[in-house]
Amino acid sequence: MPRIEVETTHPDRVLFPDDGITKGDLVGYYTEIASTMLPHLKGRPLMVQRFPRGIDEQGFVQKDFEDALPNWMSWIEVEKQNGTVVHAVADRSEALEWLANQDCITPHAWLSQRGRLNDPDRMIFDLDPSGGADFTAVRASAYTLADVLDGLGLVAYVQVTGSRGVHVVVPLDADADFDTARQFARDVADVVIADDPGQRTLEARKDRRGDRVYFDVMRNAYAQTAVAPYAVRARPGAPVATPIEWSELDGASMRADLFTIRDVAKRVADHGDPWADLGRHARSLSRPLDKLRRLSNASRAR
């Protein structure tokens, strides 16, 4: 398709005051990373975080883009109570440029795609350190989770979030609805937490987590979103949610906000995208559900 020229207005506007990173820098980053990022966004409704005055001022979340999108940009109209929501969809690099020009720093994507919005093709476990929990505990929890998923016949991928924790993501073939996927994720989390309940929890209330790693599985629901791979976070230093190899997670310097807008594009150019083959490893939940029931029954029988 012919390229659309997207004008960057006020490119010198500073969005990250402590780092001197401008809107022009943000647009440039998303333009450069687009070919790697777009396969992870194609066909997915987006929710975006916008910061017109930079990250030191209050931003806002936008889901509905009715009458706001250029006519060349893709969108999905989703039903909601008492109406509909028109979500932007990033199917081409110009869409990322256009969103960045609207001071959209962080896009978040649905876990399902156009045509099968009720049936997720991604499952996500958000491992978030609480209280005094450090990244060592997050790392150990992620490896245990990956082992359990592997035993169930599923392939797990990992991403540092650019914030505090990691996301463990499982590609699915969209043969189950969100209710089934969320309950499966919760049951898997129960197994992993039982391995070390002193370090891990499903407790949603922060004041009850202590210093344990929180396993958030509630994103596995209709209309919920997760930060998009390669999305910039609205935090000092402009860290980026970055897919990594499992072997990298064990690196001594690894932390959730290690990679930033200044180095991710070069990292991908040098080493490629660790999630490039994610879609080819999508699996049905049918057999893993059976295996998990047997595993859970055996655990309760002990």
C-alpha cells in the first residue's frame, strides 16, 4: 500500500523532562520499531495512554476514537453497555506514527483479534513484585511458571514490562473463550504459588501481599488489555516493554526497566525479535486443561 505522510506537530515538545526526550523522538522511535512491533498489534483493539503535557503532568487513557481517526487508519467498533466504542488498530507503521503524534506514549492491546474478540489468542501472567520483593523473586517465579506451562504442553514467552515486573505470555489458537482462559490461568497460578507460597500470591489487595510476587491473571478477560510489546512507558528514562529470551532473564544486570527508547531499536536490529515466532507456537487449551485437572487433583490428594 502507498505510504501516507504523517506530519509531526510540535516535534520539540518535551515529553520526558528529566531526559530531554521529545515528541519527535517518540515518533522517531515508533517509526523505527514499527516493522517489529506491528505483527504483535495487527487486528487488536488498542487502549492508549496520552500525555499532552509530558509525563510530569496528569495524562489520560483513551479507548474511544469515534470521529477522531484519519480515514486511512484501521479501527474496530466494539459493543458496550448502552453503545459502542471505536478502538484504533495499528496495522501499519503510519498508525503508530499518528498515535505518537497524539502524545500517545503507551499503547495497550487486547488479547484477542478482530473477528474473534471473545476468544483470546494470548494468555498473560503479570508478575508484579510487592512491598520489598525484588527482581530475583520475580525471576524465580517466572521460571517456575514457564516449567509448569511447558509440562502442560504450552509455550511461554517472557517480556520485561518497562515498569517493575515481567509478563509471561502464552500464544493460544483461540479455541476457548475468556472465561475458560482466565480460570485456566488462575489454576496454573495456584500450582506455581503452592510451590513457594511465602514468595508468591494471588491476593489482589496490596495490603495483604506483603513482600510476595503478585500473580495478576485478571487481564485475561474480555476488553482487558496488556502493555504492547515494544511500547514506551510513561516513566523517567522512557523504559520500553521489551520481549527477551528466557536465558536473558537470568542476567545479573536484568531488571524490568533495563531497556529504553534509546537502545531498543538497535537491540532488535542486532539480535532480532525474541517473539518473532510466537504466533507459530499457538496451542489449543483442550489437552492442557485435562493435564491441569489431573495435576490439581494429584496436588490436593497429597
